[in-house]
Amino acid sequence: MSLWAIIPVKPLRRGKSRLAKVISADERADLNQYLLEHTIQVLKKIDEIEHILVISRDKEALALARDLGARTVQEYGSPGLNTALSRAVEVARSYGTCGILVIPADLPRLAAEDVKAILAHRNDPPVVVIAPDRKKQGTNALFVCPPGLIDFEYGEGSFDKHRQGAIDAGARLEICKLSSLELDLDEPEDLVLMETELRLDEQ
């Protein structure tokens, strides 16, 4: 039985539309490509993760993922994130996975140590591990063992919804408050915060 990491990816040239006020379309595309590459490269360092699966309707993103050694699932239409993730989980389950880790491709500070901290809780299932965003509203990483234990509830208030789903399922619930996973790039203020942190690191 293996662990799978699932990365949902919006079209590289359309994602991060809320950053359009501060960076150009080409800059957003470059940023989205960098973040996807970074996410896959980090996950490849984790021995516990046997397969990485990228799900997207963007052929360019899927081709890039395959070049980096990830499996891919082509989405058609606009099914919504939760529906897309449910489909990806079914693909992983068909290969006998015992647990899935959902990691969005917008975490610029993601590091292997973060992933290992989450997977450290994988023993003694059923278990749900959640890493929230810095506002404690969104879900920046979600580990579910066994797969299908809870419904995906990405969107507004997903942290509380996933937490309640784990409680309702009778699973062991673990909350990983990792500062390096709290920053996701959704709003212009997030980009400013990332750039500020990079300058501080360079000093």
C-alpha cells in the first residue's frame, strides 16, 4: 500500500487572477510554473510518497508535470476543485493507495521537512491531518488515511469544514501549524509578504 500526493493545478496562464493588479499575465504564468515545479521537486524528496499525481485541465501544466516525473490526470470543463480532487483520489485508490496528501501548488515556502511533519501522523488510522493557512480559514495541506474518509470542502472556511468532517467520521484529527505552510499566494498582500520575507532572509 502506497502514499500518493495530489497537486491540483489551475491553468498556468489563468491562475492567480487576483494578483493581476500587481503583476502581469506573463509574470503570473511564470510564477505558476515556478510554483508547480517547486512543489513537485519538494515532494520527490519524500521517500514515503510513492506517487505524485497532478490534476489539471491545462495541457501545458500536465506536460510539465510529466517531464518532472509526476503522473497526470486531464480534467475537462470546469468541474470545480472538490470534484476534481475526488476524481484524482479514485485514480489513486485504483492503484491501492492507503493515504493521500493534497498539496496546492501555491506554497512558495514548502519544504520537505513540512511534508515529513505531516506524514509523521500517518500511523494508527483513520486519521486526518490539516495544515491551515495563516488566517486559520483555508486548508494548505490535507492528509487523509484511508482515502475517501472525508469529503473535500475546499473553498471559503475549508479549514473548519475539513476539521468537522474528520470529527464526524470518527477519525483522529491532527492540526499541523507550520509557519512555512501558512503562506499561500492568493492575494496581492500575500505576494508582498513573500517578497518581504525573502528580503529579510537575504539580510
